[in-house]
Amino acid sequence: MNNTKKVKKIAILSTQQNYKWVSMREVLPSIEKCWVKAANDQLFEHKLINADSEPLRNYIHFLMDCDLIVVIAFNETISKLMRQIRLNFYISAPFVLHLYGHGTLGLWPQYRFGVLEIMTNQDIFIGTCPGDIACVNLTSLNACVLDIPYPHFPLEQTVSTTVIPAKVFAYIGRITDQKNLDILIEAYHLLHTQNSNVMPLYIYGKEDYFGSPNMGIVSTECLQNLKELVRNYGLSEKIVFKGFIEREIIYQELSESHIFVSPSTHSDENFGMALMRSLSFGASAVVSDWGGHKVFSRLMAERVMTSKVIFEKGRPLISALDFSLKMKEASVKQSGLATRELALPTYFSAEAVSYEFQNILKMLENSDPAIKAEILTVTETTRILYKQQAHFESTGDIQRAFNSYEDPIAQLYLKAYSED
């Protein structure tokens, strides 16, 4: 009699199509590494599959024997593959799908490309902040969703641990209307009015020209408008637009001598890679109390200050006055930070993230095969959202799902995103 235990298998579906977002070039490989480590540590046989280039025939037999299929990122190519796996080959192994910015969209991309209808309550969504969890729960009555951060992998460079007073405020990220950089500049102006010797503000990044596509709002000439605002305030020597620079160079330039600032209320501010990177180098931060920023303020309250998000008419915003006061407080507070306070919490470590992935594998091993999977049930609110998206797509606007920021459904999702 053969008592050899069957080796569990996990497929990791990777894609580079999402690399058009600069942050994804860092995020996706780091998540892949953590899944590979989790599989090795749990003695799962694993296969990392490039869904963009590797033909299905090369790995379909592995999939058919799989116990779990991890979907690193979502796009149309991945959606077609997921449907083939479930509908054509009848593979019932649970999917693990990383959300990124799709929580605030009510998962309409997954619905639009026919994936939500094949997913069950045994599949798992992974978000990176409490807002992701709240938004998925607003979308589906029986979805399984977990909160696991992006992992931190150090950059390959040596940085001094000596604590020195802050020298600059620094925004690092996309330049787009939803990032509220006009409010940042106004906040800096208020600070400068009180103290003309205030440290300078560096703005790193390039314009993305996306506007608010889910609201049907086209981009303004954002960068041009911001530069004009700086000139009008007479701050051209104090606020410096640095353009797009590779992150390794940015942090060689800044090291721990900066205060990261971001008043963003972007609809997919689900984590904050630039924020985490700055904190890992010893910076402190002033950010909006929004999305993924909340995770950092909860775990690193001594270094991360938040400014309350205001829900009035239109897009959620930040008070320039409040943000200015927090910037002032942070500039005083940072000089007193002890070296022991500069380390990132282990919560963000690659080891901790891999451990969370291992827990998913353990949960899979302990699951009862007699329990039948149930197709995901979406809420009535979500059904209305999907009808709206279909209507806008019929008019040629495929990315739009909400009537406006005043749309009651949009308000529901945005307020859910601001939950702790």
C-alpha cells in the first residue's frame, strides 16, 4: 500500500502588461518572490508562469493538477486565461487574485471581462488596506477578501542611519489631479507665509494625463497649472519640479533628510510604495488619511501624520490649512526622532508577507473538500454600478463607471475607502 502524501501544487500567473504603471515594476516582482518563498516553505511544488508569452499548452497539465492558482495582476489577457481555466478545462482550484486599485471600482473590470461570474466564495481577493476590504464587502455578499501589504525589499545601496534634521519636503509619485498637488502647494504657501526660511519642497514624478477616468473626467493640464500656481505664489525658488527620476537616484539624493508629503485622495491609493520607501530610509511623512496611507499611520504614528479627508461636494479633498499645520509639526518633530524609531515595522517585511501567503496555503490544506463552492453574489448597489458602466461603454467611454463624484454609488465606495 502506497501511503505517500500527494505533493501540493501552486501556479503563479504573472504578467508584465501592468508594468506601464511604474510602481507595478516594483510591486509585482516582489509579490511573486513572496509567493515563491511561501510555496517553498510549505513544500508546495510551484510554477511561475508568464501569461503574456507562454502558451497555455505548455502548462495546462500542471494547472489541471493544481491546488491553488495565484493571479498576480489583472488585465484582459489574464481574464481570458482565467475563463479558459474554469469554463473550458473545468479546473476548480481556487484563485487568489490581487486587487490593486479595483476595490473602489466595485470590481467592475472583473465583471466586465467575465471573471466575476466564474469566481466563488472559495476564491480569495487580496487587498492592501482596510478600505479595500470595505469596498469588496460593499460589492459582494460572500466574497473572501484578505488584507496583506506589499512587501518591502531594500534597494541595493548603503544609507547612513545617522539621524539629521529634515532638509526638504518631498512628494514622489504621479502628477495628476487626484493627487491634490494644488492643495500641497497651497499648504506650502501658507507655511512659507509664516516662515520664509521653511525647507524647500521637491516634487518628483511625471504627468500621467489620466484625469479621473472612472468619473468620465478628462485630465487638466495638471503640471502646467501647478507650475503656474507656484509662480503666482512667488515660490519658484522654493518649490522644485524634479521630473521623473529612478527611485534609486531619488533616495540617494534624499536619504533620511526629507519629509514625505502626499495629500492624495486618488481612487486607487491602495498602499503607498513611495511612502514605504521613504519611511524605510528614515523619513517621516504627512499624508492624507486615506486608503493605504492609513496602514502606515496606524503602525508608525510617531513618524506618519495624517490630514483628515473632507467629504463635501464633489471629489474628497484635504484642507490646505490642516495639511500646512501638519507639515509644520512634522518638521519640528522629525529632528527629535531616535534612530531606533526609523526601522519599518516587520509587518511590511518580505518574511511577514510570505508568512501570510503561507497561511493561505495552510488554510487550503485544512479545507473540507465536501463543502461546495458558491458563485459570488453581488449586491444590488453593485448591479446598478455595472449597468452604469455598460451604458457608458455603449457611448464609447469604456473606463467610466460613475456619473460623477456626486453619484451616490461613487460616494458609497469612496467613503468605504476612507474606513479604518
